[in-house]
Amino acid sequence: MPRLTHCLALLLAAGAACATDPDPTDDGGLAPPPPGQGVQFTMTHHIPPGVEGEWCQFVQAPAAPMWVARDEVRFTAGSHHFLLYETAYDAIPTATDDGTPIDTSGVFDCSAGATDGWSITRLIGGSQNGSGPSILAFPDGVAMPVRAHAVLLMNAHYLNASDAPLDPEVRVNLWTRPAAEVTTEGDVLFLYNPIIKVPASGDGRARWRCPVHADITIANLQSHMHRRGVAYEASISGGAPIYATDRWQDVPVTSFTPGLRVPAGATLDYRCDYHNDEARTVYQGARSTDEMCMLIGSYYPADPRTANCLDAAGGLGGELIGNGAATCAQTLTCLQGAGDFAAVTDCMDAASPTVSRETSALFNCFANHADPQAACQAEVAACAAR
């Protein structure tokens, strides 16, 4: 039985990324917050013609702790996203966690995955819109903490499809709230479905049900797909849609006033529909040649398990819904013979939706344990019976 633990690393390394055609109307301008009301970080880079990649830069938070109430992002043409992560570091690292030296004195290439090799703790800001709404937006009394001197990772994915060099600039403002005005800690929903298969010259769907472990209130929501995305829908426990769009770029951000309450025990159920005109099958991944299916939004109070679709033990959780007719026993046999993650995806996509609970428990157990042969006997037995 192959190890599927690389699924988690792949999921984290992918982050959220895609590239789109340049928008000539966006100049990236953004003034910093006034003193005492926040901080601005900037990143610039030189990209030769015809190059696609991800670029990162470490920056450091101020000497005093911050409570961030909202973010504001502007990036120049050529990108479809910018993300800002908080890390576990108190000083800018000069090597990845496995000891690989990296020149982090300025902007560096992180095309293997923005978070790959680094101790990332959470997402704290970003935008898919070069001059539109961002991710972070909390009501009065709610804010996200950023500790003093925290090292932050700026990440932008750019595609220079032109015949001339590109010199993009990203600016992000973190607007703060006085600690005395904060009564509730906010957080970011960051749900990334790793099981995506869009057949050559065909249609595909990726669907995930994620558990809500504690009562939360959602302040806003937005989707994330790449260019094959044709429809998107999110609901609570399979009810009426709370968010829907047919756009993969310049996606709408839906705000809920005074907030959308979701009780513990519910699920966040979302799906992405795709159409692929290419003569090859497309799977999940960070590049514009790959696909993504994400649910992103600001919510409170903070519950990291809910925010990242984790089970009660902190491992990968949720219910991945297949699109085929295979039984769980057939899916088990398929997974036992899968040699890479594309093959794993083929197995999960071919599973019947009627056995999604069992196939997902099996997949999640494999992904969460270094020795699934020993750890997942109960899940294997339950799946073999279906």
C-alpha cells in the first residue's frame, strides 16, 4: 500500500496560485496606513518575457503586537493572486527547515510552492483582485493577532506572457485595531481540495464537505479556481447556496452583514465545476496549467480545525465526494496500486458519492499517518465491506 502522506505536503506547498492575462488598467498604487493604524509591506521583482513562477519575500512585523482588522492589497498586472502568511520564525531564516541554504535577503524564487520547506503557521491576508476586495475583513470587536517581530512571507504568482520584461509590484496594508477594542479573535477559512481531475476534452467536478467543529460566524467568502473553472457553489450542510459564481478571475467577494452564523456540527459543502478543452487530463496544482478548488473567507472566533478542514486530532479531514460508481472496496484496491498522486486522484474521483464517507476516511487516514498499514486497519476493514 503506497504512502499518501505526501498529500499533506503537496496541499500546503500548493497554497493558492494561478496566473492570468495582464490587466493594463491596474497600476498597483496603494498608500500606507497612517502612523498607529497599521503597516505596509511591498515586494518588487524583475520577470523576463515568457516566464511563469512564484516569488516570495520575507518581511518582519513591527516590534509591538498587532491586531489586524482588515487587509488591503494592490498588485500590478500579470498576477491573479497575492498571499501573506505568518511563520513560526522570529528572525528571517537563511535556510529551509531541512537545512537547504536560500538567499532570503530579498525576493527569491519559490515556484516549488510558496510554503514548501518553511514553517508556515497560517494565512493572514491576500487578494485575487489587483485593485479589488481582499481576504481579511472583520466587524467591530474582531481582529486577528500578529505577534511582535513575527516573520511574514509575501507570495505572488506571476505569468509574464508578453515579449517584454515585467517589473511587478505588490503592496499590502494591514489595518490594525487597538487591543482594548478587540473582544474576539478572527481567522481565515482556507480550504484546499486536493482531489481534482478534469478529463481531456471533458468536464470535471471537485466537491468537499468540511466539518465545522465550533460555532462560527462568517464575515465574507470567495472562491478560487483556475481558467477551466466554469461554476462554483458553496452551502452549509448541502442547503441553499451561500455563495455562487461562474467566474475564475476577478471573483466576487460576498460579505455577510451582520455575519453568517454556522453551528458546530454543520459542514461547509463546496464544489467547483470545470470544462477542459485541452487534449490532456488536468489535475490540481499551483501552475496555470493545473487546477484548484478553494473556499476562502474571514470568520470568527478562530478555530484552526475548521479553518483548514482538519479532523478532531488535527489531521486532514472532511468528506471528498467522488464522481463515479466504484465501491469503497474497489477504491481500496485502486489506492493500493496507485503509484503517484495523479493515480490516487483517479481512484478517489472514480468512487461513488454513496461511499464518500468511507473512502474519505480511508484517504484521510493514509494521508495523516506515516505507517498507514498499521494505523488504518479499521478504515481498511470498513471500506472493504462497502
